[in-house]
Amino acid sequence: MAVLIAATMASGLICFYLGHRAGVKDGIKKADKFIMAFIEFSNQFDAMMKEINEVLKDEIERLKGEENASTEQFSK
């Protein structure tokens, strides 16, 4: 059993070393760049959605004010 475990670990180490030499380093760098770009996009998206939310709140308040003004005008 110990021989099988040792052989599995050795083959895993060899595969890891070959994969690392074959470009895993570049893949990790690309993934890091992608993650950073996604975080930047997410922050910009959140800021844009916050702005849209504020505009919508202002518009809702304006419409409520117009509705109240029109109901007051008709009630007189």
C-alpha cells in the first residue's frame, strides 16, 4: 500500500512539474489579470448602478409630487 501511495505521489509531482513548465505560470498570471479586470469592472458597475438608483429615486419623488399637486388641484 505504501508503495502505491509513494508511486502516486511521485507521478503527481512529475505531472505538476511538467505542467508548471508547460505554462501554468502564464495561466496563473492571466487568471490574476482577469480577476483584477473583473474587480475593476465590478466597482465601475456598482458605481453606475448607484447613480442610476439615485436618478430613479429623484424621478419617483418628482412624479409623486406631480401626482399630489394634480390631486390637490382637482379636489378644490
